[in-house]
Amino acid sequence: MLIAVASGIAAVELVAEWIVRRVIPTDSTVSLIDHTVYFQHLERSREPILVSFSLVGLGHRYDILPQLIVGAAIVALYSVTPWRARSLRLGLALILGGMLSSGMDAVFRSSITDFVGIGSLAVTNLADVSLVSGGILCVFVPILLILAPEKLPWKVFRNRG
């Protein structure tokens, strides 16, 4: 499931970015639902956020190294996560898919294409949505399972002893 979800997210993101770059001119907007849901083609440069591994003026090509380290940690965590912890496993797969897509942008392009806008929220891309969704599944669902499992909208399998 990990490889299928992660590679599927990366593939959909890269195809969507390719279509947006060719169909919508930069900095223009196409409204889908009365300016509530819209496509807006924004290009932003890749700025190093936490740690830059740029060496000897090679640019931002080495910013991928922290993503590789975190990606390896996610794969290791996924391999030891019980099969029954589906939300955690899906969350890890979503995070890895978002990281894979962002990493491919870092390696093959010098900018990130943001194109999905909803209401007054920031314009973003599918990789960011995947990262946030995965984080929510990995953090908030386990907290809800501990605090109030009866309030979750799906049946939770747990051992009763």
C-alpha cells in the first residue's frame, strides 16, 4: 500500500502540474465554482526552509537530502506499524507521496507550481494537501482513538480483555 499510494500521489501531482503549466498562464486564475474553488497558476522558487545542503554554489539540488532521510524513516516506521493501524499507515503513505512529489520538483525543477485554491485559503498543490492530510491521520486519529473511540465515525477494532 505504501508504494502504491505514494507513487500514485506523486504521479497525479506531476501530471496535474504539467497540465496547469501548459494550459493556464502564470499568475492567471480559472474559476470553477463562483470564485470558491479555482485554479490559479503560481510559480514559487524553492527556498531552503530548515537546512540547506547547498555545496560549492551547486544551488538547491542538495535540499533533497533531508527529504531522503525523513522518507527512509517513514518507510522504516511503516514497516513496523501493525496492519490494523490503517489510519497511521495511510497517513505515512500520504506523507511519503507528498514528499516524493516535492522532492521530484526539487531535483528536476527550480520552482514549485501551486494551482489549487479554495475560498480565501492559500493557493496550494496536491503534494501539500497530501502532506497535511497524512499529518492529520498520523496525529489526530490516534489521539481520538485514545480519548474518545466511540465518537469516531467508523468502527474501531480493538482487543477487549
